[in-house]
Amino acid sequence: MNNYLNKMHETVNYIQKKVKEIPKLAIILGSGLGSLADDIENKVVLAYKDIPNFPISTVAGHKGELIFGTLNNVPIIAMNGRFHYYEGYDLKETTYPIRIFKLLGVKTLILTNAAGGINTSFKKGDLMIINDQLSFFAESVLRGPNMDEFGDRFIDMSTTYDKEYIKILKEIMNKHIGYFREGVYAYMKGPTYETPAEIRALRTLGADAVGMSTVPEAVVAHHSNIKCAGITCITNMAAGVTNEILSHEEVKETALKAEENFKKVVKEFIQKIAKEL
Ligand code: HPA
């Protein structure tokens, strides 16, 4: 554990040498939001491969950069490319950047992702505000000795996604899209998409969308008292919901179509919450 902490401090030292003022707001750019990186100004870009002890992203089309800069004058850190368990990282590696954010003084984390729609009232391209999560089928990222420097051993999970942020996101989506979707994001380890039977089971359990990221990151953030907001792009209906065969092509195509709305919502959200950071 000490070794893990030492590694983190090495990472933090490197970043602090490269970036003078560290923003209090971080965002993980999921599928469909990568181009937000282009809108960031006054950038300092650190490639994951150059940051000591940082994992390196392996998914085609996912970049591996930590970007420091401003978005409409609000200082932010953007993670362009995240680490997924299905790539072979263990959960500690997957969530390494969140620990680093905490040590750098980040107060709020915006988690974005692509997911399959389980709720049949959703349609492809919808944006869903995450109001809760399910992760029955994966071990907890907090398993093992508790890192007391970050948070308590046993933590309440009823406020993982900040209620005030959810309210703000609803208002923004109503304004820009005319309606909002909200619901429960179910985490599956991947890399296969789910079977239709798994999707029926997840629906029974209360899930509205399913994806292969976000939950470990949200747990680590919440453990260390970082406020979270989560937004999902429904890139496809989940397995068996329609007769369509799922493909990564479809996921990418829908994500691209939803990009403008996604960016609008996220930018306004950042603007709105910036005051209290
Ligand atoms: N399942 C899991 N992850 C996903 C999906 C899905 O249907 N779509 C995009 N990411």
C-alpha cells in the first residue's frame, strides 16, 4: 500500500511541476465527448505515457491524454481516454487517475460514457443523467486494506451522484433537448456486450442503462468525497431490446451524432457549477 502511495506522490509531483494552477473540476471524456478536448483553451497536454506510473489506454479511438486548460474560462482537467477493466488493468489501475485527482485537490468529477439502453422508453442518442448505479457482478474497487488517507472503510452510497448536480442537469437538458432522461447505470465487466438474458435480469433489478466503465471511478471518487455527476449517451438499445445486432460501429456512430447535444449540456453544466468550486 505504501508503495502505491509513493507511486501516486511521484505522479502528483510530476503534474505539479508541469501545471501551475490545478483546476478543481475534472471530467472524464467518454465515447461521444472526445471532441470536447478540442474546445479547451490555454492547454497543457500531458500524454499518459509521459506521466510517471500512469496506465496507458489501449482502446482504438481512445486517446491517452490528460488535458489541463479552460473551457469557457472555467479551469478544468479533462481525461481524454479512460482505463477499462476489460482491457486487462486491475481495478486499482483503472481508478488510478481518480486518486491522483484527489491528491491534486479536485472537488468535482464529471463522468461521461456510452451505454446500452435497457429502459424501453429510451431511444438511441438520448442522454441519461445517472442517478444511481448497480454493480452486483464485479468486485468492489475498494476491496483490500482501506486507504484511510482518502476515506472511511464503510461508506454510504446513497449520494454517489450529487443531488444538486442532477437537478441542474435536468434543467439544462430540458432547455436544450426539451426533455431529460435519468436512471440507473448498471456496470458489467465486458468486453462482451451482455446477453439478452442478462439484460432482462438487469431490467428486473432496476437498471436503465448498461455499460463497462464509470462505476469503479465513481466509487473511488465518492470514497474520497469528490462530488460526482454522471451523463450517459445511449448509443444503442441493449441486447435483445430490439432485433438489432450490437456492434462497436453502431456505438461510435450514435456517439458521434449525439456529440453536439452532449457538448452543449456539459459545457453549460460546467458553467453553472463553476461558481461554487
Ligand atoms: N453494453 C455495454 N456497454 C456498452 C453498450 C452496451 O450495450 N453500449 C455502449 N457501451
